[in-house]
Amino acid sequence: MATASAKIFPLRGPVEGGTLLTVQGRNLGRRAEAVKVSIGDVPCSLLPDRYTVSLELVCITGWSADEKTDIVQVDVEQSGTGTSKESFSYLLPKLLYMEPNKGYHAGGTKVTITGEHLDIGSQVRVMVNSTHECVITEKTDNVIECTMPAVTQAHVSSVSVCVEFENLPCQRDDLSTTYTYKKNPTIFFIEPTKSYLSGGRTITVTGQGFDLVQSAVMQVEGIGQTMCSVISNSTIHCPSHSSSESQQTSVRFFLNGVLYTDESSSSSDSEEEEDEEGEDGDPNKDHFLLEYVEDPQFFTANKEKLIKHHPGEPLTLIINKGPSDLDLVPEEYSVMIGSYPCNISFHNDQLFHCTINGLLGSSERELPVTVI
């Protein structure tokens, strides 16, 4: 009975060989020793332990002198020769560029490698200095996305990054590029250190070296986490998470997916000193205190339920602040009368004025006053 090989995969591999090529079909022999596989004139070494009698075989592709495409041929003793319907291509993958090309010692930087034929063969990996792996999160023919590892040696700066195929070490210069490790960022302090229960207050994180931060998350212990925005090399803004009760808790930060740790704290004289300094909110600590208090309260002068206004006239409201130790600044709240913004024109610790100079719509008899 004639040998019939119907399907092969993968369909492409590097010219250096080493690809685990699977061939499926019918009448592929009874013994592994009786089967020989080749891609054109290049032999493919059969793996006996991956051989399924008559139906499937796996072989390791040999080295090809150049790029080429050819059919896969299976020769079985006393049963004849079968060829694949599909062809296998030997290709030369190439790395064109990688971005970003620098990141923190702590790792976590997501890099994008752009090139050609990056998704060929049976195994692809991105190696850093041939010792650590950049963990691949997405891979296509032209793009590999991976997450850079941390380096523990503080003196390490420039490293080689190479796309490797089939467990073979870096084969060519055009598969390699250079990446630079930079000093980790430092967080000095956060302010304000209080949030209202409903959350959403902007917590400003002040430090240095934030220019390489791709993602920042503020985690509030026992409550939850929020996504932050990098504003500048020294500033990150994080909205506070909501809390169900007044409490004092601590916050930590994840920068590029890596938990922020203060490198200077490891050189402190004692753990006791570390805890003491951390609770005082001093610079260069791993965690920072955040206190949750009741939402601020606002009410109009004399607590009137209805404020009379004659259409066509400017309107000025006097709004009193309820007792609060949030130390809110005017930029943190605004006043709306219906859908009309009321501009804050004066403020102190007890009250503020807001004014509408334009005309309020007269179609509605009552408009709500909202402080947000």
C-alpha cells in the first residue's frame, strides 16, 4: 500500500535547522527504523519516541545552505514513498529594531521587536545576554512582544537581546540588538495623604526617574487598586480607590508590573528605623500611609432648599464647607447649576463663592445645585 503523507506543520523554519517537523498521514510505516524523511535533499532526523505507527512522525530538520521551499518526502521500506501536499520553507529570520531599547533594572519593561519571519519553526525565544529570557506575550510573523527580566547586578548596563530559534544559541548578528538597563525610579512621597470614602481623589506621587514607566498601579492594602497616569519624569497621578469605611491604610505601587521597593531601605541600620521612617511618610520608602475620611459636605448659605433667581441677572452663590480635614483646594471641586458650570470666584477655609454671568435657561423652574 502506498505511503500517503497528508499534512505537515510547521510550514516554515530557520535555515539552521532544528525545527520539530510533524508529518501526519497514512501508511507511514510500522517501525521507526524503516522510515526516512527529507525536505528536498535535506535530511530530517526521525525521533523514535515521537513516532506513532502508520499515522504520525516527528523529525528534526537539518541544516540548509540557503533559503528554499520544497516538499517533504517520506520513504518507508517495502511500502514506497509519499510526499506532502504542502511545502516546507527554509527562511532567514531577521531582527530590524526593538523599542523601547532601555528600561529599569527591576525589569517589567514591555518591548516590541520588529523583524521578518519571527514566527517560524517550532520554538522561538528572546534571550537577554544568553542567560535570561524576555517572556513573550505575543508573536506574529513581523512582531514579538515580550517583557524584559530584572537584573540583580547593579553594574549591568548594556546587554544583548537575541531572537533564538529551536533552542539554538544566537545564530547571527542580524537577530541581535542592544538594550540598556537604567537605574530604578525612586518615590519620595505622596500627597495628599487623605482620601474621601467615595474615592477618586487625585493622589500625586512625587519622585524621580519616572520617564521609563509604561504602567503604574496604586494598590491600597485591603481595599483595591487603581490605574495611574505618568505626568512627567517626577510626577504620577493616581485616583484613590473607594472605601466602605473610615480607616488608615497603606499604599504600594506597581511600576511596569513590578512591585516598587525602595533600594535605599535595604541599607538602613535596622528594620525598626525602616518602619519608623515609613510611618512618618519620609522619602524613599516601600509603602505610604493613606487615610480615608468621610466625604466632604457642602451647603448653601442658611441651608435654603430653594434659591430664588430672576432670569437675566447674574447669579452668585455662597456655599459653605462642612467640617473636614481633607484640605481640599479649589481645583478639586466644581459647582454645577443644572448643566451650567458656576465659576468659583472666591474661597477660604469656611466657604466659597461661585458666579454664573451668562443666562440660565428659563424653561425649567428648578435647577439642582451640585458640588462635584
